[in-house]
Amino acid sequence: MIQRFDTGPRMSEMTVHNGVAYLAGQVAEDAGADIVGQTEQVLAAIDALLAQAKTDKRHILRAEIFLADMADFAGMNEAWGRWVPQGNTPARATVQAQLASPGWKVEIVITAAIA
């Protein structure tokens, strides 16, 4: 069985299958915020989606992070470091990419095990 959450005309914010949650790329609601603020918004959205799937950040298997500008890497890592649970850090990749909206500085895709 496949569960879909927050399904719209083009995508779902999350799908769950076989005990794994697959999150769509999460971006900040306030594109005017700096990189730390945008990252914090994205991480809060991830927490909320994971809670809907009855799991949490301790069960993240993989994180894919897309930055509009690699100059923001340190600021993103500042927010990430406060959020990610030490001892349960996931596999992670960070790349520079042109994001869909010019105001977005960061987009994060998560794959997590269901707790």
C-alpha cells in the first residue's frame, strides 16, 4: 500500500511505502529570510511531515541538500548542526543547483524509515 500526504495536482509532499517515508523537496515559506532562517523553516517542515508519518529525524536515512549558492554552505550547516541528532546523522549530499524560485536559497529532500 502507498500512502500519499498533502497531495496536489503535480506532487505529494510525502509518500510512504514499505516502511519508508519519501519527502518531496522542502523549501522555505519566507523566501526573504537569510540562509539560516530558510534552513530552519525547511527543517521545521521536515519535522512536521515526519510526524505525520509517525517517525522523526532520528530515523532519516538520507538527506539531499540543494543550495542556490555554495557560499551559503556554512550558514546552512549552522542550522543543520543545531537540528540534526548527534549519533543519528544520516547519509547526506549537498550540491549547488538552480532552484525553481529565485528567492529560495535551500531545498532539502529526505528519505526516512518509519519508526
